Amino acid sequence: MAQRPNNTTILLPCNSTFGVDAIIAFALPISCAFDASLTIFAMGSEKLMEELQSAIQQKLKKEKIQNHFRFLQIDTLFNAQEVMVKNHLDEEVIMVIFPELPTSYLSQRKFISRSRKLRLPFIVLPQQSSEKWIPQNIIMPISHNRSDKEAAIWVSYWARFNQSRIILLTAQDKDSSATSNINLNVRFIDKLFKNLNISYQVIEENCSSYKIGDAAVKRAAELKNSLVAITTTKYYSVKHLFISPRELLLIKNNANVPIFCINPRKDLYVLCN
């Protein structure tokens, strides 16, 4: 299994202590999988930072939290640029984890719009606690969207650094051009994974590209100890002003499945070998 550098970290912007249970249940196992620290940004006052530190300490009474966590305080609420500027140049930040979604629908839409500006993958944690959860299975739905293959490099890190089981879940579309795109995506990923000596499993789902994300969440819930890796919407259209982007609906799934979101960008940040 590959080893990460000692300065690897994961960023967690927090504006309340509400998501502490989710941090312990999901973020901590993820950090252990990559041998990374958790850098918690208290987005508000120093008092909030103290409350977060105290709450986590109470949850981990038998462990020294300094081995896993460090705490920083910044005055502004979530801003993608602010989050990225605050990490140190001598660190390798591998992802951003948000302990919770905003409560109102309009705030959620705004949050997703801002999150798409991140040059790192991000996860919004489910709120239902799962004390025994570990990232054992990584399920990657493959649709006719060509941007789906852009998630493959990030998915490969789960296998390389955590030995997670990788499952490609492919859609079945009636349109021939859509089917061709699905096959191209699979061939691209197959070539990449073979070059990295990563084994994986392909499962065909009896559903369209539009429903493949839902099928991935369902399968992840059945397998347990799983997360779903998706690419976010590459280009927003007029319909997204009225209908939620697909990633928001998947993040809000009721199956307690974490969604690993990769923003497809030309200047996508890629981890060092």
C-alpha cells in the first residue's frame, strides 16, 4: 500500500458544533485511510474554535486529539478562495470535508455553486452517525457524460492508499451515442487503472445515465462501509436555475452514504505521486 507524506491534511470548514458526530463517524476514518491530519477551520469566533475542540475531545476521551486534529480560526463564513488560501504551502491538502449542508434550499444551492469553485474534491457528511463506518468500497457511477472519467484519478487514490475496493457502475442507455460515450469512459478508466496496477469490478445497472447516481447510492447502502464518487455538473444551464444540480440531490440521499464530489476543471489540482 502506498504511503502519504507526513504533511498530508484534510480541510474541514465548520461554522457550528452541529456536525461533530459526523466528523467522528466519517471524517476521522477517511483521515486514517490516507494517514492524514484533519485541519478544522472554525469559521467564526475563537469561542467557536474552543467549542469545537472541546466537543471533539469529549467524543474521543481515550485518544489524544492532537494526533488527528488541529484547529484554526478565520473570521469569514465559507468562501472557496479563503479556504484554499488558509492552508499552508508546506502541506498537501487532498480534499475538503464539510460536516453539514446549509438548512435552507436556497442556501444549499448557493453552497453547491461555491463548492464547484474548489480545485479539490469535497465531501458533505451525512448527519446520521455510523460509528463503525470505514471507506472500504468506492463506487463510481459511469454515465454518458465524458467528464465522468475525470474522477478516475481521484478514485485511484482510494485503492492506492487505502486498498479500497473499486466498483464501476455503468448505465445502460438506449441512445447509441450515449452508449458509445459510456464505453469510451470505461475504456479510458480501464487503461488508467491497469497502468496503476489497480484492480476493479464493473457492474452493469439496468438504468439510464440519469438514474445511475441513485443506483450507486442504493448499492453503497446495501454494501455498507461505502462511499460514492461522482463528478459534479460541468456546465450549468438554464434548467439548473429551477432544478437542483444532480450532485445536490445525491448529497442529500437518505441512505447515510457519503458522496465524494470531484469538480471537472481544466486546471484540476492533482496529487503528487
